[in-house]
Amino acid sequence: MPEPLLRVHDLRTYFYTESGVARSVDGVSFEIAPGETVGLVGESGCGKSVTALSLLRLIRPPGRIESGSEITFDGKNLVTIDEKSMRAVRGARISMVFQEPMTALNPVFTVGDQIAEVVRIHGAGSKREAWDRAVKMLETVGIPAPAQRANEYPHQLSGGMRQRVVIAMALVMNPALVIADEPTTALDVTIQAQILELLADLQKQFGTSILLITHDLGVVAESVSRVIVMYGGEVVEEAAVRELFAAAHHPYTEGLLGAMPQVGQERERLATIPGTVPPPTAWPAGCRFHDRCPYAWDRCATEHPPLYQIGSGHVSRCHLADEPQRRAEKHEPLVVAATGEGNPGRGTRAS
Amino acid sequence: MSAAMTIPHASTSPLLSVHGLVKHFPIKKGLFGKPAGAVRAVDGVSFDVMPGETLGLVGESGCGKSTTGRMILRLIEPTAGSIEFDGIDLVKLDNKQMRRLRRKIQVIFQDPFSSLNPRMTVGSIIREGLTIHHIAEGSAADSRVRQLLDEVGLRAEYMSRYPHEFSGGQRQRIGIARALAVEPTFIVCDEPVSALDVSVQAQVINLMQDLQRDRGLAYLFIAHDLSVVEHIADRVAVMYLGKIVELASSDDLYREPLMPYTQALLSAVPIADPAVKKNRVMLRGDVPSPANPPSGCVFHPRCQHPAKDAACAVLVPPLEEKAPGHWVACIKQPPTGVDWSIQKAAGGTNPPARYLPVITPNGTPNGV
């Protein structure tokens, strides 16, 4: 494996709220190689978006990246460098594509101005050069008549076009890493297919690494080479994409795959994961998934599982790795036995 | 599964029968709001829903699927067309008569955060319908609410809590309990699971299927997620720019889509199996504006049917039955009642020819 482009080690991002300390990201470690596309998946509240924002140090109080966290990039720890050096990284070396292109773009500036501004901020050219670069970038992302489109405002463009503009903005400085946070979630499926194709093409062309954050396992299957699954602020499984879909180890990953209806699949009853994601202010003791897990036994309620090595490049945070014979003993999770599926384990407060 | 099984009660009369439904939203210009055209949100839509059946209504943003659902609920007044429910034309009813009929026609909305009144307890939200329709009062209403909460998998003691205390999936269950309270026979479900996480979405889909089985409910299931619709619907109607372009049993539609738009739409759905290599029919460009839809077949500017020709830009394709129960609006997919002589007269150069791009993956998608 080549020297990683990005190395995240024991990242912890906590929010000090009135209802307690929310440990949204709690000891996350992973690496991204140059030119690699990595998927970060999980449901609402698992910490995937906070992880992304932490990489760019966009966490505002009451949130804070805890000391001891390391984000090594270009030989520097992004957690500890000063704000001025961080600004040189943001948008130039690491950039971000957000979910909602309408809110990511400023409605009162033309799209050309907004892309050119990125170039100007990083002092990479005169006004004229920045504008030319913006137009060229619009062409690269497949916007027809880019010279005219550059003079238009975001509201004049369709949703798919806007997302292309956001991608142009993210790529104009030719960054080494693009973090794409649910880049196609707000788009229709035919437009999603266009945008995913565009991202794949651009990656080939520029050799950019991509961290693709999504809840959609279909998108992951088609777009990435390696997958990191998060639950409860932690990485619970990591594997090459084929390995993950063919031989998921963690019961949460297994549950996610089973819960997803798929085109072409027999119409059986969908598998469900009972209960809901616990609030980050009160992760359960032991394994954070144990009260929703069909395999859990007493050990799971008390002993926090480490990331066990399952195979080459495949890790899973589940004691089943230690006691594989337990996989045969599937049962109803204790907490929901009394009230039926879908009832919350503990508090009912939506976080 | 045979076609006869997927269209239950095909011999009985439909519960809901929509004919030539149209909604044009006027575009106003200038100080005095002079009409300057219209957005043809829904442009002549017809379909039936049988008792106990789930009809899926799919399409991309702006295709008119939600407007169709809202017209059936009379939340939007149709410009033209009829909506017959149990033999009664809803369009002709006054507000008072319509209110009485709302007991039979209920709705589940997409956003579980804005569709529940934040100032009302869960109990009073569910009880409201019981009171309005004089179904139950006092302690009888209370025990009915308890029973409903139990049916949707929530604890009875939740009735004194407020919506903000619940997660998205739980709120959607509350919305379902509210719809069920008045014992409807038909529910319009407008993107009921789109806002939910995958695992919670599966819980709600299973619940909706259980309730349908137990109560014989009919659903109009409006959604943009094609895999969810395939899972829940008996028949599926595909909309594009205000028109139904294909309507078939779920099995037929997903196995052999005939309308080139449906083919492209299905092939765009990502498959959660990295081992499958897909042959994708990639659509270029965006959906045209419904204020100025293309002439002839509304899909013709983006269509990839090899026989596409000038006739497609002239002739409006009728929704025709190309195979038993399989309705398609395309003059280039044989058989068609739009004769070759008519097509030639309209500038046609390519006779109709079967086009079936391979879009379904080989091998079974990975399901655990």
C-alpha cells in the first residue's frame, strides 16, 4: 500500500450541550490512499457528517475536536495547525461537496464569480485568469455553453446543473482530496446517475481521492473501492467493497443490507433492525449496538469490542469474531421483546 | 408469481377510478396578473385502483405525481377530469359532502416533522378524526387510541407525549395511526418513507404491508424510490411531465419495461451489489419545463429508441395495452394502434420495432 494521503487516528469530536456531552465522533481511525475512493456509510446520527466536518475543522462551539485526535495530511496534523495554515488547506488541498446545492451556493453571485472566488482566495491568479479557469471548470463538469452559464445565477440552473457547479467549485484548485457529503441525495435518480458518472470520470482524469459519505448502499456499491461503516460515533466495520457486500461481518452492516429493498429482488418481507439509533449523549455500555443486535449475549452488554481483524483489510467491531459459534444463535433483541419491533430501547427523545 | 395474483380482485369494480385528470397552474405576469400560459402539472391522467390493491405512482421531481395525489384528496382542485371513488365523483362534491367522504380516504405525508401539530399530544392528534367523524368519544375514544398505537407498534403511554419527543420513524407511525383512526378503505401515501433511514424505512414498509393485509386497505403509493415501489406495489404507473407513460403489474414493469423513459429510469437505480456490472441507459440533460412541454411525445427529445423519428415530435402517443395489463405510451413499440401510414404521414421514417435494452443485471442482487 502506498503512503496514505490522509491518516485519521483516534478522532474524537464532542459537543458540550445542555443535555450532556454528545460524543458524536468517538475514536475514529482510517486512512485514504492517493487516488482512492472510500465510502463512509451509516444512518442519521452515526457521526459520518461530523467526521467530514472535523477533517476540514469546521466544527463550531459547543463542538470541539478533542486533544489527542490526529488528522495527518501533507505531513501536518490538521487538528493542531493554526487557522491561517488551515485556510490554505481548505478548498485548495481538501475540498467539500455538500448535499444541497441550493444552500451551498450564494444566490446573489453568478456561478462564474463563485468559482473564480475560490481561485482568487487562494491567490492562484488574476481576476481574468480566475474567471477563465472558472469557465474551463464549468466545461469540465459537463455544463453546456459554459461561457454563458458562468454569468447566470444559481436559481437559473436545474438541481443537477447546480450540483455540477458545486463540483466545479470543489475541483477548481485541483485538490488532493474531495469530501462529498451525500452529493446525490437531493437529486433524482437519472440525475444521480449522471453526477456519479461525472465524479468517477473526474477522479480518473485528476487522480483525486474521494471520501464519499452516503446512506445509500447502492451508491456505495457502484462508486467506491473500500467502505467504512459507522454506528454510534465509531467505525464498526471496514472492508473492500466486494468483501463487504458478499461477507458482511458486523450484525449492523448485515441488518442494513437486509433492510434495503432492491430492484429485481424477490418480494420477501424486509429484514429490520429493531429500535432506533441511541442519542450520542448516552451511548450504551459495552457494544453500542448490543440492544438492537439479534446475536447479543451478556459479554456484549459489558465489554466494548475492539476492531477485530476478519481478513485482509477487513475489520469488524463485534465479539462474534472472537466467538463465531454464536452466530448460529440468532434471537430477538431483549429490549424489544415486550413491545414489538420498532419500539425504542431507552429514551424516546429524538436527538 | 402469475399476473393474476398481482392484480387482486381484477374482476370486481375499482375502488378509485380517475379519468382524464388535468391540473394546469396559471402563470401570471405583470401587475394585474395577466395569464401568460400554464404549467401543465398533470395533463390527462387516468387509472384505477382496486380494493385492497397498492398502485405505485413513480416519476422524478415535477412529473405531477404528488399533484395527482393531492387532487384525489381534493387538497388541489382539478382543472378537468373525474375522480370516482366507490361510484361517487369526488370533483362534484361540495366541501361538506367531501368532508364526510374523507373518512374513507386518508393520507400519509412525507415529512413526519411538519405533518404533526407540535402543540397537540399524540393522543389528541389521533383522537381528532374520531371526534370530527363522531366515531367515538370519551373513554371509548381513549381506548381506541390505545389500540391504534398498539397496532402501529407504539406504546399506549405515548398518547400524552408531544411529537417532538419522537424519532422520524415513530412520527411516521403516529401519522399512520392518525390515518387509520377513521377506518379508511383507501390511503394516499405521498413519499411515506423517503425521509427515513434504511432500517427504519424497512420497519414502516413492513407495518404498512401488515395493515393492508389485516384491513384490506388500498394504497396509492407515491414515491421516487423505485426499489421501494417494486417492493410494495402490485401495479405501477410511471409519470413523466404530467402524463402516465407506462402502467403495468410490478413484475412486468420491472422485468420488461417497454417505454424508453421507464427503461432509462430503471437502469439509473444503483444496485447494491458491486459484483454486478450494469448496462446503463444514461439520460442526457434535464427534464423539460412543464410550462412548455415538447410536442408529440413529451419524452422524444431525450428518447433513445432506435426507431425514434419525426413522427414522435408530432403524434401524441396514446396509452395502449401492448400486452395483457401492460399499458405503454409509445408509437414505436409494437403493437400500436397508430398505424404506420399515420406515422409516415406525420413524417415518420422508421417503422415501429421492439426495443428492449438489457438493463436488468445478471445474477441475483445481493440480499442478506
